[in-house]
Amino acid sequence: MFTKENWGWNSHFATYFALLSEEYLPARIMIQHSGMYQLWTEKGERQGIISGKMRHQLTEPAEF
């Protein structure tokens, strides 16, 4: 069973995540497909994309 803690979630991430809107769901990128991402969450798998603004601000793959 997937839990955030199994994939590295800790108080550091929780502190920053608490600043976001409640509509967001913590997720872990598991697979990248040409700009599309397969995400794992505690509520199941999801698909996602990185916004253009975020993509421009990030310079290293590890930052995603």
C-alpha cells in the first residue's frame, strides 16, 4: 500500500505543503512520458503535467 511516508514524505514537506490550497494532493512522480507524468498518491495513480512557468523556473530534474 502506498503511503507518503514510504516515498520520503516528512515534516519538511508537510510544512511547505500546508501553505498550499486544500485542492492540491501530495504526489510522487514515478514515470515521465514526454512531458506527461505518472503520479502516485494515497488516493491512487494520477496523470499530471508541469506548468510552463514551473518548467522554466526549474533547472535540474531532481527539482521536479
